[in-house]
Amino acid sequence: MDLSPTGTSAPRPTPVPPFDPELSVALESLGNGPRAPVTPENLAARQERDSATRPRPTAEDLRADGRFEVAELSVPALRDGPDVTLVSVRPAGREGPLPLLYYMHGGAMIMGNAWSVLPRIQREWVLPLDMCVISVEYRLAPQTRYPGPLEDCYAGLLWATEHAAELGIDTDRVIIGGKSAGGGLAAALALLVRDRGIPDVLGQLLLCPMLDDRGHTFSSHQMSGLGMWDLISNETAWKALLGDRHGAADVPPYAAPARATDLSGLPPAFIDVGSAEMFRDEDVAYANAIWRSGGQAELHVWPGAYHGFDGLAPQAAISKDARDARTRWLRRLLTHSRSTEPRPAG
């Protein structure tokens, strides 16, 4: 079977793993429109539609009748570029420093916003785990190419930890995370933090992360045209981010973390992915590379799950299992951290 890089002919291998029955029903009910590939020709229209239709709750919405304290912050970029917007949410009435989940939204680097992901995070983690979350509004491609989005994320993280006292953050318990493109950004941010030396990060939560620009894995061809995200859309997104550098031998690991040859010295990782999605093999390989480098990673491959399954079918049994596994990892990481009791921030 020819598994050559994207752009050459590579028929999809068969057979393919079946979708989970509950997930299959949800996928079929969606219809073909939202699943149509993103191409260079329709990218601008898809971005416009996403901006118009994706939820964007206001600060008042996020306060949820006073249960949360919400602030929209504008922080300076570290390099040339506009200020970075951060959305901070914490349980109302909590004094003292709390653990922080620094989160990057999904959307293939070309869509999404920092606000839409927060209601679910508030419900699933902020209250149950007594933590705060900061969601970063990084710039999108192709209007901003690499390294702009990653530098936005780093600038926001550095500012947040430097202002931990006023934000009520415990700098010993900072976890970075994200989903899909946000998961790829979180993985890249973990590499960047390791190599720049600041700030300290306790863990990385990588949910179906988008890691490899080359499109040459078995699963990227096996599952193309199926589920919620395929090889055509993925190539479009990576080209939007990298431009002419897409697929080149010298793409840095900060742009595509699957390119990294040294994964030593990284914080513990949680990685999950579906068995029936194109990111399966690159995510499994990333976990394996962390282990081979002597690091710690918890890997879950959800049987019959496609990309973004838990968002499309939140009531499915496997979606509930996935959410429970993520929450257990976060709780375990926070419990076993160097400082199980909050200490004064600063």
C-alpha cells in the first residue's frame, strides 16, 4: 500500500475500523454539509461561516448567575504583533491561588474562538476540580502564519504566570491543554516552554491533537473521507499555517510537534484520540516517542471514535468514558503535584 505524503496518489487502505454505534447515529444525523472538506478555494467562506455561527458566549453568560468570576484581559505580545486576548474564569468567591488550566481552542488553526469552549470546561473541570481556566484567543491562519499563533499562546502563558498573584494562580500547578489544533498548540507550547526555560508547567492535556503536517500516516489515508475531518481538510489547514514550508524537511517541531526528535524533559502528558480518525497514528506515535524519551504519558485510543466525537455525541457512553478519564487524570495530577496545598502565588 502506497502511503506517500499528501499531494501524491495514495488510495485509502481498507478495511476501516467501524464507528461506535451511538457515534455513528450522531454522525449520520449531521448530514454531509458540515463534513464537506475544507479546501483552499472554500477556506475563506468556511471561516466566515464559522465566525458567524460558532457560539461566542459573553462574559455575562460565562458568569452563570454569579457562579464564576470572568475577566477578559488584553496582554502584550512578546514580539511584533497585536495584544493577545485572554479569557479568565474562576469559581466565584474563592480566595487564594488555584490551579490553572491554560487552554487553546480547536478549529484546525483556521477557525474557532476562545469563548466557545469555556462553558463545557467550567462545567466539567472548573467547579469539580476547584481550578481556574484561561482560554487564549490566538490569531488564526492563513491571516497569521507560524509562528504567530504559538507566540500568542506563549505570550499569554508567560504573562499569566508573571501576574499569578493578582490572578489567583498557583504557579506550581499550571497545566496547558487543548483539543485538536489546540492540542497541537499545547504540545508545541510544552516544547517551547521546555527549551526557553520558563514558565514551569505541571502537565499537558492533549485531546485528539493535530501534530503532523506531512499526512503520511496509515490512519490519515485509511480514514480520509470518513468521520469529521479528512486528509484534504488537514492539508488545507497545514498549508494555511505553514505556507510554502508545508511538508518541507526543515519544519520545526514548534510548528508540527510530530517533527520533534527529542521529547525528553517534558511534563506528563494525557493524550487521547479515536481509533477511527485520521490523527490516530500520529497521536499514538507521539505518546510512544515520549515513553522512548523516558517521559510520562497516559494514552487512550477510544474504539470506534471519530474526530471530535464527544462534542458531537456528548451523551454517548464512550463520550462519557472519555470525559471521565480526562477528569481523573487532571485530579490525579493535581493531587500528586509537588504542592498539594495552595501556596502563596508570586
